[in-house]
Amino acid sequence: MCGPTAPESCLLWRFLVLLCVLADITHRSSGCPESCACYAPSEVHCTFRYLSQIPRDIQPAVERINLGYNSLSTLKANDLSGLKNLELLMLHSNIIRTVEDNTFHDLASLQVKY
């Protein structure tokens, strides 16, 4: 494919491969939990994921988390630790029966929880 007769196409091909590799690395290092979607760095959307626990790899800078329509039954004290910027936490349509003490302790910026 790359040869002396088509150096421009070879350079373009290498550039496209590099771009794909960089896009994949950026996506994997974005800090979005694997089972969720993050359309902006400050948002984590985990609706309809059949989650039985809150994902562990949520970045501390997150401001909004939607965990609606899952199978969460217990919120543990360390599930939301370190999320000091969290303003909106959506837990609707789960089967939450137990909320451990200090579960919301670190959520100093929390404004809306439902």
C-alpha cells in the first residue's frame, strides 16, 4: 500500500491509524466507568445498566450522576466517597433498602438527590 509511487496516501494512512489509536487511548483514560456513558467530563450516566452496586471508578470531579433504573439495593458508606463536586445524584427506580451511615458524608456540593 505504501510505496515510492504513493507517498501522500501512505502518510495519510499513517496519520489515520495514529488518530484512531489516540482516540482509543483518550476514550479509555477519560475516567468514565466501563458500564456507563459520559457525554461530558462532569457527567456520568448509568441508567438501565442492571447495576447492583455503584461503579467504583467515578472520577472525583464529577458533578452529575444518573444511576436510575438499576438494581441498587444497598448504598454503602464508601460508595460515593471523594465526590465533593457532586451536585446532582439520581437514584430513582432502584430497589434501595439499606443506606449505611455516612453514605452522603463527602457530598458537600450536593443540591439535588432523588
